[in-house]
Amino acid sequence: MQTGKQLSTSIDAAVPTAARMYDHYLGGKDNYAADRAACEELDKVVPSTRRLAVNNRRFLQRVVKVLAADHGIRQFLDHGSGLPTQDNVHQVAQRVDPDTHVVYVDNDPMVLVHGRALLEQDERTAVIHADMRETDEIFSHPDTRRLIDFSRPVAVLFNSVMHCIPDSDTDGPLAVVRRVTERLVPGSYMVMCQLVSEDPEVRTFVTDFMDQATQGHWGRVRQEKEVAEWFEGTEILDPGLVEVSTWRPDSEVAPRQLSHEWIEFGGVARIL
């Protein structure tokens, strides 16, 4: 069973969202004082968060380039895409092939407004307003059906978003991954990573802080072994499941995640 909840279309500037906090960490301007204040509080306990956000964005860009250039993927479905920033998925992929199609999915109304403004002249790209747990709604949405041919390989992205999903047998991360995977043809790809920590105090603090700050729009910080479970039954691309700044870095001197109170952990897998 999926959520079926009616999503709000109003923007509440007083309540932080993960998308706007991420935007602030990346140096964007589409955020509010509440988002910036939440980031400041978070930094007191996990000071490497800004570097983590930047490294995660670079990971996404490398992944999309590899899938488009080396594996011939021309369709991307990006769950929890966040606010538009520099070198978005469609821009990276369309540099490889201008005819690449991209569908962005997010439940933050601010993402919908800014995303549609950015993409209104691009008929190969769309932004849809949906909860990333609503697999049936996402896959049957008119824009998804217009742009994505599921009889052909697709790259499905869950980049730094699974920590926003609470545990549930029907709507938790593993259930969502299974629902999506069963709809994909062999040769498709899944990109998945999330915030993890092996320190129980860090996991508890961040989980509780973000749950309270976002008024319940949060899941939890997990452990590496939990992320690994999502990839069972797939072929994981080299270098495996790793801290994402080490996933096929552009050079030996590329920035690494130096602080390890928490990391972004995951990888890329081929559907068999």
C-alpha cells in the first residue's frame, strides 16, 4: 500500500525542508531563514555537512555522465530531485545526447515552481509533484508516460533521499526499491545513496533533529549494512558501495569526504 496523501501546494517559509537546506549547503538562493538556521544547528554536531552535500552533488553528476556516455542510458527518472542548481541531471545527460529525456519528482512545492520555470522551454524534461513513495502515481503520470518508455532501459535515481523516508513494511526504502525495480527492464540502472553513520549518537541526534525541524518529513540516518540490502539481486558497478566522493572520482586530487561522523554511502546497480 502506498501513501495516497494529498500533497500541499503552499510554501511554508517557517518550516525547513530537506530540499531547501540542501540548496543552502550548495550555495543556492532558494531557501529561507528557517532553512539556514536549521543548517547552523546541524553543523554544530556534524560540521562536515556542507562538504558532504557538495560531494554528493558531484557524485550525482559523475553517475549521470557515466550512465549516459558509457552505458547508453537516454532516460532518467530522478526521485526527490530537489531544487534546480548548476549542472542538473538533464544538463549533464543532454551534453552526451541532446535527445535524452528526464523526469524529476519532488514533493516540495518550491521545487515544482522553480523546476517548471527552468524547464518550460525543454520538451524533453519535466518536473512532477509527487511523493517518491507513490510509485504507481509517478509511473502513470502523464509527463512520465510522455517522456519515459519503460520497455527500454531507464536510470532511476534515489540520490541522497532515502533518509527522508521513514521505516515501513509498505512504504519504507526497501519496499519502494522493490516496487520500482519490478517495473524496470533488464539493463536499467538504480542509483541509491543516503546518509549513514556507524556512530549511534550521531544517528540519533540527526534523526531526531531533522524530524523535529521538518515537522515529521524525515526518516532516519541508517547504517551501511541497511543500504546494502537495497542492492540485493542487482549487479553493482565498480567500485561497489562506497562513500560517494570515492565513486570514480574525476582525478586523484578530487575532493574527498574528510570527516566521517557521517557519510553519504551508496552506489550504482544494473537491473538483471
